[in-house]
Amino acid sequence: MKKPDVVKQVADVAGLTQGDANRAMKALVKVIQKVLKKGEVVSLSGLGSFRVKARKARQGRNPKTGEIIPVPEGKKVSFKPTTTLRKLIQ
């Protein structure tokens, strides 16, 4: 499902116009991005938690040549679903 499909369904469920639902989705994404950039956790009841985790530097391998290359440390976004969501999709 792509964003326009989600926007349409949100509009239908919430009784909004698609334009209003689209603006709400854009605002939600911006807020989540801003909070994660600060290093804080975003918890959405019934859905799960987004957080930023640090990755350590490690050795990688070029699959084409087999050469060992260093992979620098970095950050990644992690998502942990709620128990309710996990049970729902099982």
C-alpha cells in the first residue's frame, strides 16, 4: 500500500477530505522525523515505537570482488510493534 492509498483510507475512516488527510499525514511524518532527529522515542499507542539506534563500525565485504572494506559507524531507525499489533497480524 502506498501513501495515496493510506491517505484515501484515513480520509474515509476519519470523515475528512483527502486534502485534509494528506496534510495530516505530512504533518505526522514531519513530527516523527523531527523527534527522531533529536534522538527521542516516538510511541504510538496500538502501533509501536520508533527510536534511533547506534550501529558500531564493522568490517564488510564487497560481494563482487571479495575485498574487505570498513563500514563506518552510523545510526538507524528501529521500530518495535506493540503486543496488540503483533497479535493482530499473527
